[in-house]
Amino acid sequence: MDAMPATPFRPRSSYPAWTTITTRWHDNDHYGHVNNVVYYSWFDTAVNGWLIANGLLDLHDGDRIGLVVASGCDYAAALAFPQAVEIGVAVARIGTSSVTYHLGVFAEGAEDAAAQGHFTHVYVTGAERKAAPLPEAWRTALSAIAAR
Amino acid sequence: MDAMPATPFRPRSSYPAWTTITTRWHDNDHYGHVNNVVYYSWFDTAVNGWLIANGLLDLHDGDRIGLVVASGCDYAAALAFPQAVEIGVAVARIGTSSVTYHLGVFAEGAEDAAAQGHFTHVYVTGAERKAAPLPEAWRTALSAIAAR
Amino acid sequence: MDAMPATPFRPRSSYPAWTTITTRWHDNDHYGHVNNVVYYSWFDTAVNGWLIANGLLDLHDGDRIGLVVASGCDYAAALAFPQAVEIGVAVARIGTSSVTYHLGVFAEGAEDAAAQGHFTHVYVTGAERKAAPLPEAWRTALSAIAAR
Amino acid sequence: MDAMPATPFRPRSSYPAWTTITTRWHDNDHYGHVNNVVYYSWFDTAVNGWLIANGLLDLHDGDRIGLVVASGCDYAAALAFPQAVEIGVAVARIGTSSVTYHLGVFAEGAEDAAAQGHFTHVYVTGAERKAAPLPEAWRTALSAIAAR
């Protein structure tokens, strides 16, 4: 893709947390590269995976879940199966009950991001899924991966 | 989802073109509503479907394809299989070789949008996929669904 | 695809229940036709959609869900976005707690099936998800769409 | 899932080739485990990935591609994001232009298969995608991972 973004993408050093994701045959679309939609599945995977790995999100016994209220992505270079990708995660903003993450998509080992995005979760509790203030343990853990 | 957007979403009347999409069992995620990623697959489907239906994009004999360089979505209300969705499409901006679309996601028959997004295609030609100015026929057709 | 199945596929008349599904841009894979995996998402959608529409499966207040224990598909002809597909559903066998469905995939309006498959659900109840005998209401409804 | 298959699944030792795949947030469906459809995307990924890694399938300069004409899967135990899976691949039968693969799905490090499947590719050449006899290099490479 030759449509370079006006501003350079954030560097690897701005992301404190990382997840490696293997691509799949059908991540590629008709044009032979990873479909733009798939990047968002990587965002979801990287953020929720980090929350689970750090003991915050518990799908079975937890008292809160994250609902996505906004997301976006800018794309600079194509990716394709079978290459693996590395997703960088950083916390850009912690609100009362919401968190905005910055995400960077890198081909495995690549210096420059192929894409970068953002993703805002509102954390809700209960059967009626009402936004609820983030507990202190969440704030502490999230602050540890603040965007640099 | 109780995190209402600060600004009301665009109304149905702002979208000149429409596509109805049936939802699928696995559009729903663990939380029992359509996963945020799926909305972007609807954007891709609505825009490319409109381009094909209007004789602009031809996957077999055409000379140009659209690559996504930016997208984004704001979510206000949950959707769930088995309900169908209606996607409104409007052209927000026509550049030399790029087009930005506005998209609205509505539960079938609903007055208010459940989500709204944007999506920018750069149209490229040739094996090396270089951005190329949009032909007049494209400009005319795209102008006919300009955002109202 | 020129690999025709040894036995002709089941005709439209063998399927008592039908669902129309719209295809999506990224149902197509690198080769420009609907990826083989996507057909299984249509099976899931057609069967669960039928169960919901007929008041058997209730994702919010129901006491049983269906888990897939076996599935399969034979493919004869390619399909591609943006065409819609019609999925025929028939009940091939009702066991104590399981049901095997036959499925036929037809391009919209086509006489011959593009693919046909089977799909076995075991119906389970409770938090431990134990197989449980099908209630009489289920047997009656399922018998009404027995394979012809 | 308590519906155990009548026959034990093939052991790890029957699969000569292996691929590790990371799961994704939305592999899980409403019921909180990996949706049955996703397993087929792993089959596609493991087989095509092996063909590419072994220099047989070349998506850009190759002269033949594989089209799926049949597939199937039996499921014994649930899997769920965020666990990774290991896919075993074995060649069960080499025909003139077709190959049937056996596939085993194992939770990372698990002794017993969670699911097992089969998958038949017909290899075709040219714009009209006609079945063509497999070259000797393909037969040699495929024979090296014959089912044990």
C-alpha cells in the first residue's frame, strides 16, 4: 500500500506489553493480504489476553467485563499469511470506568508498524451491564503499561 | 451498553445507500452480542457491495481495487444474532484517488443507529498497486451518494 | 471446481426448512470464492436460527443448548460474494439427546446444491453441560422437518 | 462436552507434521468455548501452511492451488481462548490430483486430541482451475508425512 500516513506511526518502544499472534489462511482476502477487519480481531485478542494474563478479566468468575465503545485503525503496509504478527499494547488513558488502549501491529521482527489503532473499553458489572468505577487493582496494573 | 456517545449519531436520512445483512450465529461473542470486530466486516461488505452493484469495482476484469487505509467505529447499542442489520452508506469525501465513506449500523427497522463508522479506501491499479486518480465515472457515481 | 461428487447431491425438495444468508466481502478468500470454512458458519446459523425461530433454543432463558459433536461437508461448485445463498435444513436422525441435521447450500435460485453437509448437535443442560433427553416439544418440532 | 466419540481419537504419534496456532478472543462463541467452525480454519491454516513452508504451494508464482472438496470433524472436548492449540497433520491418501489429510487438534501440551478431522484438497492449475496430476516433487514431500 503506498498511502503512507501523514504522521509516522508510534515506535515499538512506545508499547510496554506484547502479544504474538499467528496468522491464518483465511486472514488473507481476495487481494492476497490480511483483510483490514482482521486487525481489529488482533486488538481484541491482545487487550483481552493481557487483561486475562494479568488476573484482571476473569471470564468465569469475574465481576466485570469490557465492552468496546470506540475503535479505529490506520494502515500503512500490507501483511499476509503465513507471517506472524506482534501486537504492542499501551494504555493511553484511564477514565473512571473506561480505558483507551493504543495498539501497534508489527510484522514479526519488523522495526516499523504496519498499522496502529486505538480501542476504548468501558468496564461494566452485573446482569444489566452498568459502567462501574475501576477497582484500584485494575488502575495499578493498567498504569504499569501506560503509553511511553 | 450504557456509554452513550457525546454527540448523537447521524440519522437514517444522512445515508443515501443501504444494504441489509443477515447476522450469523458466531457474530455473537462470549458476551452474547455481536462482537465489535464484525461491524467492520459489514462496512467492507456494504462499501464493496455498493461498488460492485454500481459497476465500479469488478473483481475479475476491473483495473482498480480499493485498499483500506483508515477506519473507525463508535458503538452505542448492542446487536445480536438472529436480528438482521441495515447498513447505511454515504460518501463523505472524494480525494484524488481516495474516498472516505460514512457508515451507519441500524438494527432492522430501528430509528437510531446502533453504531457509526468511517472507512477510507485508496484506489490502486496495476500489479504494483499504485494509487491512481479516480476515473470520471467513479466520481459521478460516488457523488450521487454524497453524505446529506 | 471440477471435482464432482460421486453421488448426486440431495435435491431442494429434501429440505423442509430454509434460511437465506447474505454473503460478505471477506467470505471470499485469496482464490476469489467463498472459503470452505464459511459454509460451516452457515450450517451453525441455519440450525441455531431455526431452533430459535421455532421457540426451542432460547439463549437467555432456555434450559438447554446444543453442542456440535460432528460435522462434515462436500463441495461441488464455487460460490462468491456478493451472491446470496439459501441453506436447506432437514432433520436426518433424532437420538435421545442428539440430533443430526442435513444441510444443503444453494446459490440463490439455483436448482443444484453447491455443497451439502451434516451437523450433529448434542443437547445439554445445566452448568456442567450434561447431555439430557430431548423434551417432547423438541421431538415434535424436529420431526416436522424430517428429511424427505 | 460429555459426548465421547465411539472410537478413540488418533494419538499424537500418528501425526508427522505440527503447527501451533494462537487462539483469538472471538474464537470463543456465546457458550464460552471455541466455536466448531473455527477448527476448520485451523485445518486450512495447518495444511496450506505446511504446503507453503515446504515449497509446494506458492501463492504468488506457483502453478497450482488446492481447492477443498470435502472435510469433516469430530469433537470430543472443548477448547477456549486464551489457550494455544497444536494441530497435527498427516497425509492419509494421495490420489492422482487429490490429497486427503488427517488432522488432530490438541490443547497445547495435551496428550489426547480435543478433535480430529479430515480434509481433501484437489490440486488444480490454470485460469480454468482444472484438476492436474500431482508433480513428483509433491508426491515425495507428501509421502514424507504419511499417516503412521
